[in-house]
Amino acid sequence: MKRPALVWCLTIAVVIVAAVMVLMTRCGQPISGRPSHEPEFGSWYVEVQRYNQGVHGGMDCSLCHTDIDPEEHPDSENLSESATDLFDYEACASCHPQEYEHYHLGVHAEVLSGTVQSEIDYPAPTCGHCHDPHYRQVLSRLQVIDAQVDICGQCHPSELETYLENYHGKTAVDLDYADSASCADCHGSHQVVALDQPEKAVQVCRKCHPDATENMVGYLIHAEETLSPDADASHARESVLLFLVQLFFVVLTVSVLAFFYGHTFLWLLRGLHEKLRRR
Amino acid sequence: MSETVTHYWRLNLFHRFIHVLVMVSFAGAALSGMALKFTTAAWARLAMQLMGGVPGAALLHRVCAMVIAFYGFLHFIYIVYDIARHKGSIFRGSSMLPRPQDIVDLWQHLMYFLGRRPRPQFDRFTYWEKFDYFAVFWGVLMIGLSGLVLWFPEIATQFLPGVAINIAQIMHSDEALLAVGFIFVVHMFNTHMRAEKFPVDMSIFTGKVSEDELKKEHALEWERMQEDPALMEEARVK
């Protein structure tokens, strides 16, 4: 046997394995540089050049700003408030009637009208909170997914976090797999729904999983493994169950590895000791 | 190799063939699986790209899963054959089954590491080899069954509640991390890296061990062979 070659091969193999393990410990640190899609909320300032490059570019201001008389500059008493909040989005309906109608059937509109109570501190979003009216570009599917992560995640951070831990989020967001499901694929974009009714949820699953059963709805996409029941009251029992399962496997993994790593380390020391003593 | 060194068969062709299947399928399943587990890490994204993106990695993972199911099935048949060949006695000294002596061996081996006593003598299969074997057994069952739930969630939820998919994800992912952390460190070290074996123990590929090695590593088996010349003759590499 050609020992030197083997020594080299094995040394390289060990270095590669060690490097992979070191890299693994660095997991969970997202790579920076992903483009941000945060809309410029609230600003009164419009960059005309960028406006003209966007999807609405070239349209006359007064088409949307119907309440503003072009002859007379409006007074500035509202400038301390958010332009995004103040705009009357009924203007959107003249070109986007279907989206406008669907929005009013969704849970965001219900929160605004007061028929549904929300636990979230922010006011429910309207058109301009998700769609930047002045600079919106035509986005690819992956860019739309990234935009949803940024925009939906601002008001729903724990749903975002659990989505990114789920295989749908991992593949769509981290691995740029466009066939995977994003926020709006399940919850709708204009007619936004909470999916707390199983019979509605199963219809959504069947968009990609045609054979989905009623039971499959019980799968938690936004799974929280926690002992605190108030994290997500509707799934408190499942959360505790998942926490206990997770705990069992973590204890098993850590104890087996700790024992055998120690066993192996002591063996290494003993082996070296004997080999050196024999010389 | 010198002509005068006598070698003995330790592993038959079936054992070695199964080990190659285990090795290759484990490497493929581990690489594609870990790349999905650690998607936020740069190396995982690179590995994913090299495997042809998400669809490519998924295909590799499932082909490896089928190889694992295949060798699991072959091994099951082999166990039945082995029991029949030894007329039901699977509790013999050379058996892979754990027995109380393994606990004693482990304790004595640890004491040997600490320099408190001489090296214990082992039979055909040592306690760490048995642990490796049953770790694969346990791993294939746990990861395989949870993997089936993840592969066919629509079928699985016909008789399981939906939260079973969440449990299967935890099981599959944590057990896989345990397997990777064990195989690439503990198993690799115990077979190749320790001072007596470094840099490589080829017996898993050749099936043979030298007389010296047999005497040192599996002294009890060597003694048994001494008492039974037929066994000795059968095992000797001609």
C-alpha cells in the first residue's frame, strides 16, 4: 500500500469534513445582499424620473390624485402625516376593479371596517402599503416572493420566522425555488384570508397537493415549538407536543454524540501515548 | 504485502457489497438533506446548485432513499438466511447481538483509555461495532419511516393527523444530524483514524484481516478458531 498517498488523501478528507462542520455551525446567518423591497411608506416626495420608469410611469398625476386641483397647490397642513395612509385608494378601483373588490372580501378590509378584531398593533394595510404606487416595477416570481417576505413580515414577524423555517419558505426564499409556495399563494394577495377554517385551508393545499386530505390541514406550516401557550393560542396543544418531541431528539442527539466524541477523544490520546512510548 | 503473512476472511462479499450501498446512499442522502437543513448557509446553497437545484437534490435524496430501502430489504433476507444457516442460534459469541459482556467491555475499554488497566480482549464484533450496526438499524427505521411521511404526506394523512408531518420533520432532521455527526466523526475515527489503524483500514473493502490484527483486535475469536481447526481452515485466505 502506498502509505504517503493515503495519508494525503485522508488528511484532505479530514480537513474537508472539518471545514464543512465549521461552516455548518455558521448556519443561521443569512447571506446579506438580498435586495430589499421595503416600500417607501409615508413619503410625500415623488422622484419623477423613477416614477416614469415604473409600471404607472407616464400616467398623469391627476388620474389617481382626483381630489387635487392642478391649478391650485394644496395646503401643507397634512404634511406631518403619512401620505400612504391618507391617500384614498378608491382611485385604484377605476383601473383595478377586481383587485379592489377582492380586497374588500379579505380580512385586512374586515379589520379596517371593525368587523374583525386584530391583535396586531399596526393598522391593516390597504393598496399602497404593499404596492408602491409611484415606483412599482414588473417583478419576477422570485422578486414577488422576496417582496412578500419583507412586506408581510413587517406586521407578521412570527409567521415570517416560522415560514422561513418551513420547507416552503426554505426552498422559495433561501434556495430561489420559484415553484414553492409563498405567503400569498396560500393566504391570497387581495382577498387575504387567515385560513383558520379547515375546509377553506384544504382547498388551498390542493392547489399544489391535489390529493390533500382533510387531515393534512392539521400540518402546521407556522409551527412553533414552544411551551408558552400564548404564542399561538389556537395551536397550543400541538406546540407543546412539538416542543416535547424536539426536546427528546435534541437530548438523544446531544447525549449520544457527547458520549462517543469523548470516547473517541480518549481513545486518540491513549493510542498516541502508546505509539510514542514504543519509539 | 509479504507472502508469509496469513490473512483471514472477516467479511464476505455480501457484507462488503451492502457496506458500499450504505456508504454511497448515506453520502448522497446526507449531502442533499443537509443542504436543505442549512439553507441559510453559503455552502448549502452552493451544494444545492451543484446538485441541480431543489428538484435535482430532491431526486438524489429519493434515489438514495430507495437504495437504503433496497439494502434494508436485502439485509432482512440475509438475517433470515443467517439464522437458518446457524440453526437458530443467533446468541453465539460471534453474533452481532448485544450482550451483557459488551457493557463490561465498554467499561474496561474506558478504564484502559485512562491507563487504569490493560486493553480488554474482544470477540468477533466489538461493542462499538455493534453500536455502529444498530445505529444504522435504528437510523434507517426512524429516518426511513419519517421520510415516507414527508415523501407522501397526502397518503400518510389519510390515517395520521396533520401534526404527524411536523413530528416527522423533527424526527427526520434531528436523527439525520445525529447520523452525520456520528458517522463522519466517531465511525470514521474508530475504524481508520486511531493510532493502530491510521491512515486506513481496508478490511471493509477487501474483507480480509491479517493474523496479527485478528490476534490483537479480536483475541477471543482467534482463541475460538484455535480450538476448532475446521473453522480456522474455512476462514483462512488461500
